[in-house]
Amino acid sequence: LEHAGTVRIAASDLHWFDCQRYSNRQGRKIDIGGLLGSLELEGDLAPLAPLLRTAELVHVGKGATFGLGKLEVVPTSGEPGEGGPPPLPVGGGAMGEGD
């Protein structure tokens, strides 16, 4: 994770998305908002690839058990030999979006 400091955000359209779920146990609605949108990262992401791929599988954050925290790593096109692997945009979805 110490390598993460060398990666920078190239573009972002993240925004807060509010949503709620109903808790039968508590008998009330619970706010479970989160970030929605995409994030493009630049830098040498190769050392972080296993962590990013794992995050795709298990989702991230406290709402993961409700289907939140989904992200998708999408390699962008890049010319081989130009400073390593291409950047990986990371887009988040809400409420199982795209499942």
C-alpha cells in the first residue's frame, strides 16, 4: 500500500448518492449513501493490481453486505513501453447497479 502514494487521480466524476434501506430489526429506514461515478488513476498500478482485483470481487465499505461498494477496474488503451501499464479507471456503482 505504500506504493499507492505514487498513483494520482487523472479524472473524477464521483458524487455523493443518498439512498435508504429498511431495517426490520430496528423498525425504521437507515441512510446508506455513498460515492457513485468513476475515477481514473494514473501511475504504475501494477503493484496495486491484486488489491484492485480483490476489491472488484468482494466490494468495499460498510455497505458491501447490502450489495454496495461495487467497483470495476477497466484498463484503458495505452501504448506498450510508454511508462508501464495503462491507467485503470475505477468506477463505483450503487445498489447493485449493473449486476
